[in-house]
Amino acid sequence: MSEQLASAGVISAAAARGPLVLEARSLGKDFKLSHGWHRDILSAVRGVSLGLYQSAVVALVGESGSGKSTVSRMLAGQERPTTGEIALDGETVQPWTHGQFRPYKSNVQMIFQDPFASLNSVHKVRYALARPVRLHQHLKGHNAIEAELERLVERVRLTPAQQFLAKYPHELSGGQRQRVAIARALAAQPRVLLADEPVSMLDVSIRLEVLDLLDELRSQFQLAVLYVTHDIASARYFADDTLVMYAGEIVERGPSEDVTQQPAHPYTQLLVASAPDPDNFAGEIRPASSGEVRRAGSALSTTVGCRFAPRCPLAEDRCRAQAPPLLQVSAQRAAACWRLDVAAPDLLHRTQEEREEAIKT
Amino acid sequence: MSAVNTAESESMPSAEATQQEAVLEVRDLSVVYDLDTKAVDHVDFELAPGETLGLAGESGSGKSTLALGLCRLLRPPAVITSGSVIYRGSRVAPGGVDLLELSSRELRKLRWREISIVFQSAMNALNPVLRIRDQLGDVLDAHLHLRRGERHDRLNTLLDLVGIPRERLRSYPHELSGGMRQRVMIAMALAADPEVVIMDEPTTALDVVVQREILGQIVELQNRLNFAILFITHDLSLLLETADRIAVMYAGKLVEVGSAEQIHNRPAHPYTQGLLGSFPSVHGARKELAGIPGTPPDLRSLPPGCPFVPRCNHATEKCRGIDMRMNPVPGSDPSHLSACPFVTFEMAKANTPKVKAATSNGPT
């Protein structure tokens, strides 16, 4: 359990599944912006702490520009954090340094959003998979490698294996390509899988199959999975724990079912209310409106107060003056909001009762 | 409707005849790429005045080709090989005009004025080097011939309509957020007061919160101005909420048409049933998700008969011989049509899904 999380007193729902593998300790990333002479610093990510646990899925949900992909890129070692640190099995690592990158990659692998861009189109599937097998598994000899390649391709349900190994990416459908990308990540025999929007480019009818495959691999290889998505509904079904990001900060965290069914933070509430409700057929479109979106502006390092305040219906002077920290709502939940008493009164009330109950017993 | 009715009476299911005369009637429309790839295959539907018809389908199902075909915006190698598109607006001759038979000059008069289209990517649809004022003004100049003062007022009204501050008329597209650009596109589509607006994935590139705002705005504008919408999207869950009727498309063919309620409560075609079980929802109780096995079809090598056969749980040998004609669903309202003559809603309920749901991981 991370120090930051422990100090907030929040237990991750994902921790119930296995030991902590990869941890982000108050990660931050600043980007320099320049408009002519004028310079600004955009803090794309600020103080993000999260733990990835063996055999568990943690979802990172947010709109475009919220910094969720930057977090996954930092965890993958592709982006160097401005502040904070990354710990693998409790030990601080610096994956961006020369000597540590490859051993780190043996443990932590990533799947990207666009399977059309992430596979080299001039090489066959066999090439894409053989490289990580040689580099990370140190297998030698044609037969050993070939056997491993077949096993990998069959593992992601692409059969007959030999036929798929001999294909070029353009001969595959989007779903099949994403399976190859998953097989490539598995080729390194990682313990952590970072999946950045793995299904959002795929057709609706095959998304579920790919998510299902990821879930199966998670339990079989005891993978710790970070699932980055803009679709809070899929997080509800796929992840143990859901973290909601807004303008670079985590605004709410907790077990997926609780966060989606009883959102505490006003932004999460807006997000859930905006998701299409298929049971509300031919009904009224509920207005879930709140102000114009000011994305880049609200994440500038000069912003004071809660970053959601300009869009928040509950914002008061305190919100605009001081940024709220992640406050514990219940044993497994936390939200960064000063006005939780108004935003989620039932939740706070119930937590209060639970605490009193705990004191009694 | 009489002229068309006699000509195409065979492909015209009498049950679908709506009470009101349709403002747009598509009969037997087919579009072919490279002479052998049937992207749109004998599609029939109609759009009533003031109605929202949702067209759902996966990528490659031909839904965008259909939209472009309606407006004759297709470029080679796409060719319209059969069918008619009858437009019966209040401003055209009684009996309507067939858009597919107009000269390009006549067609130009109709575009924007009678039928307008909103594309998915507003950044590509707007001209980056022209101010919003000039682009909106172009539509007005081409169709309405207003005096200077009227033109100015109309531009302001249009921006008010979609909730953009008036000073934004001076902005260039890159100075606007994605949501605002899409609103400008909607304003442009409504500029000449058309009776039919085709929306091709108008909110797909936007965040859910913005998507919601824009949808709400579209519905409100429709209530006020009473235009008909053909709403094209891959997201069936969105359509269930926004559309009056829904048409589901697969491999260039319509497979089911019905009201949002019929599609939601009693889906008849196996593909529709599969789609409905495919997407998770944040609302309501957790349900078992099923998904659809297999991969989307390759239009260049479709099997004979029903194109859904390779992915269908109910498929039998008979399915390879059917002609995909839309027939009323037994036990449902006559306006509810399905291309599958075998499967019913009740049969689907009894059948267990082939793909296991990705729900084993839930904290329930």
C-alpha cells in the first residue's frame, strides 16, 4: 500500500486480489507551452497516486485531455515524470534511464489504442512477435521460438496459428490486429499490462470479445492491468477499481460498481448522467449541461482552486480559492471535493453510521 | 405516394406505409464500389416529416455510403446502380422529385436549402482559412438572397440558435473547441431552413458530456423548427434514446426497422439482438453481456443469402437461400420489420449466448 494512499486511509478494492506490483507515487507531468512571447506551463498530470495489484484491473477514466494517457505513458517508461516516482515491487525504478529500460519492459508492457498504427505494416505478424520473444524471453533456436510464437498466437484465439503468423497487418481486421498487439505484449511475459483505450477503435460488436480476452489473460497470467478509457460504462464491467481523472488530477476513486452507481464527485455525476441510457428509449434527453469546456486553460499550473469549479454547479468561494485534496468518503472510496455534503449526502451519512458501528463493535 | 407505389410496389412493404406522407423516400437504393463490392444493397426506407430515424451499423456496413448516396455526394469508384430517392418537401412540386434524376444544377439548388448534412469531423468539414461568418454567409448567399441587414440578422440568429456567442462570428475554426465547431456545422446545416437534415456521426469525435449537450440541443431545435433527421451512428445505445425509429444495417443491407421501443424490447433480428447485448451501460442493474462472435463481414466476399450467417447462433442451411426481404415481425406491430424470416424475439431469449461475458471480474 502506497504511503499517499495509506495516509488518505483508502484501501483499494483491487488490493483484495493480490499483492501490489506497480505503483505510481504522486506522479506529475508538466508540459511547456508557448504562445509567441508568452510562456505557460501546462500541468497535464498532478499528484496522481495509484497501485496496480496482481490479477486485478484498475480503470482510469476521463475525457480527452484529462491526462489519463500521460499517466499510462509515464508508467510505461515512455515519458519522464516531472515529479513523483514509480515503484516496481516496492522499489523505486527509473525506467527512462538507459540500463533500466529493458528489464522494466520485461515486467511492464503496453497495448495502444490504434492497432492500425501500432503494428509495423511492412513486417509480418511473425516478425512483430519474434522480436519481444528473443529480447525478453532470451529464447534461442528456430524451433523453440517458433513453438513459442504459435503458443502466443493461439493464446489470443487466432487460429490456425501458422496462417496468422504469415500475414501482414493489412490482411487482418481491426479486432485481429488488436489481438496481435496483445500477443506482442504477452511475448515479454510481463506482470503488468497497461491498456490505453484498447477497444475504442474497434467495432461495438467485437469490443466485448477483446475485453473478455483481456480478462481471461489477466486471471491466467495473474496480470496487473491498468485500463485507460473514456467509457465509464466499460470500466464498470471490466475493472475492480475505478479512478476518475479531471484536468490532470484524480477526482474520485473507489470500487467500480460504487463509483458508477453512486458517484460522489460532481464531475463523476456529470459523466455518469451524460452516458447514454439505452433503457430511456425515445425519451427526453436529460440536460447534463454545465458551462463551456475550458480544457487547456483549467490545467495550467497557475490555476488556483478546484479545476472543476468553473463547470461545477455546486462551486462556492472556497472551491475557487483552494484545491480540495482527495478526501475519504468510505473505507474504499475517496473524492476530491469540498462540497461532498451537498454532492453526495447519502454517502457521507452512511459512512458516518458505518464508523459509529465500527466503534461500537 | 401513388407514382412510386405502382412503380416499386413489389419492394414496398404495405405495412410500412406511414400515416403521414414521407418527406424522404428511399426505394431499392444500391451503391457499388469497383463494380463488384456492394456497399449498399437494395435499401428501402422512408423518413416522415419531423421524425428522427436512426441508422445504426458497424464500420463498413455502408451507412455513410448510404448517406452520401442520398445526396449524390459519392465519388468514383462508387456508383449508384439502382433505386430512387424521392424528396417531397413543401417547397418542391407536389409528388416530389427524384434526387437521382436531377441535373447537377437542380441538385445544387436543393442541397442545404432542402436537404443538408452534418459530418462527423467538423474540423475537416469547415474551411480553416475562412471566418465562421463567411462560411455561414456562403450558404445564405447561395440560397436565400437576403438584403444586407437581413443577412446580418440571420447570421446572429443562427449562432443564438446553437448557443454560441455572437462575437464568435469573427473566429476561425481552429479557435473553437470541438463541440463549438460541431455546433457551427449544425448552424450551417440549419441556415437555409431545410426540411431534412442528415447527421453522419455528428457527436462521435466528442467527449460524452459535450455529446450530451449537443444531442439535447439537436432535439430542442428539432422540436422548434420541425425538420426530419436521419441520424447515422455506430452507437445503438445513443439511438435508443434519441431516435423515434431505428434502422439497423449490416453488410450493406437493412436487417431490421422498428420504433426505438420495439428495437429495445423485442429485437427480432439476431444481429440487433447481438448488438443490444454488446454494450455495457452505467445505468440500471448489471446485466449479462453477450457480444457477437466472429469478425465483421468483408463486403468483397459475402456469403449467399443472409450475410450474418457466419456469426449467427441460429444459422441453418436455409439461411443461405433467403433474399433478405424485410417482412413484418410476427406478434409485433406491422411497422416493425425484420430481414430474418426464422428468428423471433422469443427464440433469442431461450438461446444462450456463445461469447462469455467480460463480467466475471465485477465487485458484485
